Amino acid sequence: MRPVKSVIYNDIPRPDPELLARAAKFGVADLHGGLGLVTGRMCLMSPAMRPIAAGQRLCGPAITAWNFPGDNLAIHCALNTAQAGDVLVFTNGGGHQGALWGDVACGFAVKKGVAGAVVHGACRDTDAIRDMGFPVWSTHVSVEQPEKRGPAAVNVPIVADNVLVEPGDIIAADADGVVVIPRALLARTVDAAEARAANEVKIRARIAAGELPLDILGIRAVIESLGIEQVDGTWEDDQG
């Protein structure tokens, strides 16, 4: 078995700024849909990944940090490499042992203009972080004291909440959750998200004009093709 190698890469591949600005206009639902059914599900973090405060959102390139369980040395190294607009993505395997993120590191992140943090593990000092207005998503809240001894790896591919995150991938997050957009798929995803959002504007207009979603979305035809029985009356009427 090969030993774990500690390493810090100070740079990440960066997305096209224009594409990133277009992506930032959309919520997680549109970007998730823009990735497509299969890829979208592979790139969506679980419902356990929740914002610590309401109304938060972010969109930016990933700075990644792999932390040994119970240790958060890597997050400090990652924060040192981050630039304004970057999103910090941390994992320790998802356990609550050893808080990965707290208010002291958060204060420095705010000073640097970091966009936010996604924590596959524990966050603490949540009241203070809310007061700072710094967007954070995490799978746990725990004050458990972390070590700072490593091993650690920064700006390498990691798996956070069962999703592969490579440095420079685009992280989008809002009240609905967190989605990871592979950098190579950003242009296609944004184009699809724009088309999806424009189509929904038309659907809302048709509903406002009196049409039924059942007809607009073709659901009536699906019901008929599946041979689903439709009964005039209640379930209780059908029990005699």
C-alpha cells in the first residue's frame, strides 16, 4: 500500500470569465438541468449538504482540500492559495470529527474576497459566520477540535459528498443544494441552462393565460400511453 503523499498545488485551471459570469446568473436547478439527466445526477451533492443561513448563493471555481479525518491542516493551505471569487471545497471523508471550518479562517476568507465554502464534514462557529455574511454549505455542524498535523492535499481531485471535484471545476450553490460543473462542460451547461430558463418563461406565460401544465408538458399523453386508469369518483366509492 502506497503512503499518502502530502502536496499543495498553488494554481488551478481557471474557467473562462465570460462563461463563469453567465453561469452565475442561474440557480442550481437550471444548471443541474443543463448538465443533463445522467451527468446532472452525478454532479449533484446530496441533500445533506445544506447552507448554514438562508438566502445564500455562490458560483465560482473550486479550490480543493483533502483533509485527514480529525485534521484540518489542508483547509488553511487551500485558503492561502485562493483568490477572490474562488470557492473552497473541503472534505475529510464526511465525518463530524474535527471541525474543518470556523470563524477565524472565515474572517481571512472574507478579507480575501473568497466566494464561499462547501464543507464535506463539520463547520463550527456558525452564528459568527452568519454575522459575517459568508456563504457556507456543510454536511455537519460540530465544535470538535481538529488537529493540524496532516497529511494534507490541496488542489488535487477530491470526492466531496460522493461527487468528484477537480480544481477549477465550477461550484454553484443556493438554497436548493450544491452542484459541480466540470470545467470542460461549462459552455454546454450554460447554453442548456439559458435555453431551459427561456422555455420556463414561456411555460409560465401559457399557465397565466389559462393553459394546464398537464397539456403544456405533454403529461396527458404520457398518462394515456401508460394505460393508467382514470376513475370518476373517490377511492372509497371503488371499495364496494
